[in-house]
Amino acid sequence: MDTKIVHSNVTVGENGHLLFAGADTVSLAEKYGTPVFLLDDARVRTRVREYKEAMARNFGEGSMPLFASKSLSFKEIYRMMAEEGIGTDIVSSGELFTAVCAGFPMERAFFHGNNKTDFDISYAIEHRIGYFIVDSIEELTLIDEYAEKAGIRQKILLRLTPGIDPHTHQKISTGGVDSKFGSAIETGLAKKMTKAALSKQSVELCGFHCHIGSQIFEIEPYITAADIMLGFIADMREEFGFTAKILNLGGGFGVRYVESDPEINITANIDAIGAHVRALCAQKEIPLPTIYMEPGRSIVADAGMTLYTVGSVKEIEGFKNYVSIDGGMTDNPRYTLYQSAYTIRIANRADETADFCCTVGGRCCESGDLIQENVLLPKPKRGDILAVLVTGAYNYSMASNYNRVTKPPVVVLRDGEEILAVRRERFEDLVACDI
Ligand code: LLP
């Protein structure tokens, strides 16, 4: 019998407790307090290796995933990615600083963002960032200037918008012509940017980047993106005699949050993209570039779980039932922002019948602070441990201190041991910047 709940690292023990990566979640909640984020180390590494192996096999040595660390950023995660030998995508000096503190090799770091400040550019150059992914003409000019001052030739990729609608939530769709990110191929801006980059003395244009969006389950948008990008590469070769060495296809593979979501086969997807890219390169008579991808969610999402404690259970007769927990939009704003679906269980009674329909609400003074609506649970009571599954991506990294709520700790579960990777915030941390 298949006893997993959504993913194979979530099961129910003989004592009726929810197990995560083999560990008893009720004991973990007792030991670390709630809310607490758990991270299944083996799951993260399995996903990384899946990408790494499939990409090297399809695109040759040197091709690899760059972990999109906006999905989860703290020192230990950069150490894990460094150990696995892959790159990382960072989007701010704060993420860069965290990676530097973790000893992440900067030559494998790629600096993203649609509005890098002067400080971002000089700081990243000071730390000898591997690549900038250049988003605008202003940025290109500044990188050239700062690189010249530093006496280096800075490697860059240009971020392009291929003009694709990947059928995902509008707020996480980024590949359209009207996106705030990158330069559109369709309008001719991408070509102008290429020309400008090739004319700069202190930047080395290595290739191009695109990212069409996030939580994408279909393969077609990637195939279309690859077609358009390789077409552009062929055009630039003809137009300027420039042969791109690198093509970065971005991130975005979808993740199963609830039983009804499909589960993407990363290897099969990369094999399909790989076959297409190789055939297209042959057809267009261009050398196969080194291919990078930037997965975030599909590496860490199902490696994460959040545990909370149930507080009040309010039954509004004739309307709905509210179950309030000791966290909420401050550690997981995704329902509030995108109405994201989540799977929820009562961890200490995971084997009981779920027949109580309720809305799981957070503790903030905000009606929209909800984690999920219309959830079926065994009727919760104060003190129960509530587990929200698949919270590894864009939860801890999007956490806030709204209402001066402290951020939860992150406990990494590794080889049967627990590593406190991020301690719980203290009240002193809340006033650390206050004068
Ligand atoms: N590369 C670039 C340039 C990106 O903008 C992103 C995500 C990724 C890679 C990683 O995409 P992933 O593999 O994680 O789908 N906060 C939203 C997601 C925002 C995604 C932003 N960019 C959420 O919680 O769904």
C-alpha cells in the first residue's frame, strides 16, 4: 500500500504521528518549538543530482543547474549547493553576502535582478562574482565602468524576454514582451543590447538568459523558449559574428503541492529539452552552448515542511470554522498572495479521519492572513501540531516580521540527525536596527 502523503518523504508512523524524512514531527515540534521549518537534506540533494546528471548527460560537462536561492536563502543551503558542485543564482547584495559568508565559490554565482543598484554592482565585482545577468542598458554601462575600475573583464549574460505565456499565475509569469524583466527579442531591443555589450571593453558577453515563469508543469513553453533563444543565437552569429557560449534557460518547473497536482519528472523533462536543443543546434549549424538552468522551487519545495501549534478553534455556526495557528502570513504569505494550494495534516493524529472542514488562519491582525481554506482535518483542538507540507520554497525566504512576529528556525534533517541551520529569531533581533 502506498502510504506516502503527496511525497515519499511524508508518511504516518505506527503511533499515528506524521513522519518527515523518517523523523517524528511531534517530537521535533516539542524539541524546537513552533512554528518551525524542517528541511529534508537528502531530498534537496536528490533533486540537485537529478538536474546535474541529466544536464551533464544532455548538454555536456560544464552544463549545470544554478540553484535559484531566492526560493530559500541561508548559509547552510549555500554550503549544500557548494558541496554538490553546482552554481547559484542570487538577486541581491544580501543574498550575495549570505553566499560569501557560507564560502560559496563566487565564480559559480550569477547576479540577477531588474534593478541592480550601483552598490550591488560594485559590491559584486569586489567579490568577483562569476556572471552578471544584465537586465538593462544602464546596468550594462555601469558594469563596464566598475569592471574597468577594478581592472577586470566582467563576464555577463543578457536577460532576454522571448515573448511567451507559460500558463501560470500572472504574478509569477515573466517571459512576456511586456515583462519588467530583460530585453524583448520581438521589439529589437535584445539585438541592440547585444551590439552594445559587444562594444564594451570591460565586459565579456558570454551568452543569453531567459526565464519564462514559475510553477510550470508543461514542457512546451520550454521548447518554445529554446527555439526562440537558439534562433536569436543563430541570428547574432550571422549579424555580428558572435557565437554565444552559454544559454541559460531559467527555472520554473512545477511542484506537487496537493495530491491532484502532477509530479514532474525532472530527468524526463531535461531529456526532452535536451533532444530538442541538440537537434536545433545541428539544424541551425551552431555549436551546442553550455546550458544552465535555474531551478529553485523544484529543488527545495518538497524538501520542506512547517509545523505549527493550534490555538483557537472557532465555529461560526452556519458559516465556517476557523482554526488559528501560531504562525501564518509572516512565515508563509503564499496563500495570501497567490491563493496557493497546500496539503495540511494534524501531525499528532495523522491517522484519524479528516471530517472537519475549516479555514486555517494565521495570527496576524489581517483578515487575509490565511494558510488555506476548506481544509478537511480531524477536528483540531488547542495544542495539536499542525503540519503544512511542501513549504521548502518561497516560505522562509518570504517570511516577514509583520506585527513584530519573530521568524521561525530552520532545522535540517540529515542522516538521522538534526542540524539547527537557522535559530529562532529573538525579540532582541526585532529591535536590533531600532535606534
Ligand atoms: N530564475 C529567475 C530569473 C527567476 O526569476 C526565478 C524565480 C527562478 C529562476 C526560479 O524559479 P523556480 O524554479 O523557483 O520556479 N514567490 C513566488 C515565486 C517567484 C519566482 C520568482 N522567480 C512563489 O512563491 O510562488
